[in-house]
Amino acid sequence: GENVEQHPSTLSVQEGDSAVIKCTYSDSASNYFPWYKQELGKGPQLIIDIRSNVGEKKDQRIAVTLNKTAKHFSLHITETQPEDSAVYFCAARLGYGGSQGNLIFGKGTKLSVKP
Amino acid sequence: NAGVTQTPKFRVLKTGQSMTLLCAQDMNHEYMYWYRQDPGMGLRLIHYSVGEGTTAKGEVPDGYNVSRLKKQNFLLGLESAAPSQTSVYFCASSYSGDTSSPLHFGNGTRLTVT
């Protein structure tokens, strides 16, 4: 089945710097890659996603890139702010099955932005 | 519009006890899911439902049962709790199974089994 590896597990940056979180997946048929942000005591919230027919997607300070050949995708946060501090999860949808019930999550990255 | 609501927020059980976690959504979503989150393990799918009256197994279904008698509710049951089921449980819903329909998560239930 699909396996998603996420690195690093923890990341500390200074306010204003950029942060990059990387994920690799194993199933070459996977076609949907969302990123979720989880604040303390809350459930995960979708912040950006990308489909396999797109190489890059941007939304203000966040962007996601996808390299299908290498089977990896990355989250880029520019001009980080203290409110970006949270746990970030990447996920990949299995290549078969039509339900998002087949989303496989990475183990998460705890991002700390120091003022 | 409350979104996805989970009750209770916290619960402590003794080994062998049973309990039911309730998830309710007011967005008229068809799909609902139960995940568990353990330190360093990410989110793992327990069971899901693609509509009222349907359920399906996810990645880690053993020891859990679910029911979707009403479209807006998805119940997760533990018949005989074990310490290995100590975890944070998240319910989620989505309008459909299409990738254009993102998951909406509740705020979780922290369960401790002693």
C-alpha cells in the first residue's frame, strides 16, 4: 500500500525566514496531495493541496511543489510569522479507490517560528 | 454553523469498559471518517462511511465498530477498551469523495484507557 514519509519531524525558524517541509510517497499512481495544519487542541485544517497534473501551486505565503518522477512534494512557507507555529501534515491519496478515505498521512512536522 | 462536533472532549476508561464517541456534522456532508492520532504516527483511518447506512474499514479497524444511522451522525464504539486504544480520536467529514471536496475535522476526543 501507499507509504508517506515526512521530514523533518521538527523545524525551528526565525520570524521572517522561510520554512520547507518535504514528503515522499511510494505509490506512483497517487494523484492528490493535500497539506493540513493542526494548531494545539484543534483538528487538522486543509491549507493547500495539489493534484498530480500540476507541478506547483501557490496561495499567498504558502506554496506546494510536486515532482512526480521523484515521487516527492514539498510545502514552502515564506515570511514566516509566529501564528504559523503548528504541526503540519502532508498526505497522499491512494491511486485506487474513489474515496478520500484512502488518504495516507505523513507523521507530521512541528514548526516553531521564533519572534 | 458548527461544522464537525465531537463529544465527549475527554474520557478515561478502564480496560474492558465500553464507550461510544459521537460525531455530528451540520454541513450535509455525505462522507464521514474516524481517525486516530498517536504521537509520532500521524493520522490513521479507522473506519469511514460514504453515506447514511454505510460503513467501511480503514487502515486500523480492529477493536472498533461504527454506525451511520443518520446522515449527520457517525458513531465510533469501543466494545472492550484496551490500553493500546489510548489516543486522540478525530472525526472528519467531506461533501463527497472527490478531491475537490476537502476533509473538515472536529477538534478531537482524548481517550485514556488505564
